[in-house]
Amino acid sequence: MSPEQLAAIKAVSDILTSLGSMPLTSIAVLVLFGPWVVMIMVSLQQNRRFEAVATMYADNVQLVKDYQDLVRGYKAIVSGQQDLIIHTTQVLTGVKSVAENNLYCPMVRKETKGKPEVHG
């Protein structure tokens, strides 16, 4: 070994002597407990993600329930409108029939002369 290498080794050994066993202990602690700390951090992050997913699914279920209520209400409105349209069509058909067969009006009587009278 060269004198420079021996001087470097002596300098490193002097630094380790002045620090004591602290660097070796810290490395040992890091090697032993580091994986546990990382696993705990990953577990906490995974737990937060799972809670976010569970909240998302609960919100989606509520959205589906609200949508179903909306559809039921819309069906009730459409059903009411269908009955109204049928009733209105029947009334307008009756009004048309009365207007066409109005024999009290002189203009209509003039047109219906010679035609058989429609009853009904």
C-alpha cells in the first residue's frame, strides 16, 4: 500500500473513532427498521385510497337512487300527459264533428243541402 492510501485509511479510522459507533448503529437501525417504516407508510396510503374508493362507490349508489327517483317522477308526468292528450283529442274530435254538422248555421245548411244528414 502506498503512503497516501495508508493516510486515507488512518483519516477514516480517526473519524470513526471520534464519532464512535453512531454511524454503524444508524446504518443497522436503518437496515432493520427501514422496511417496516416503508411498509407502514404504504399501508397508510393504501388505506386512504381504499376509503376514497369506498366513498366513490357510496356516492355512485346515491346517484343511481336519485336518478331512479327522477325517472319515476318523469314516468308519472308522461303518464299524466298521455291521458291529457287522449282527452284533448277526444274533445277536439267532438268539437270538429259539431262544427261540421252545425245545421243552425246558414252557411253550413247551404253546403249540406242535398247531402244526407249525419247523426251521431
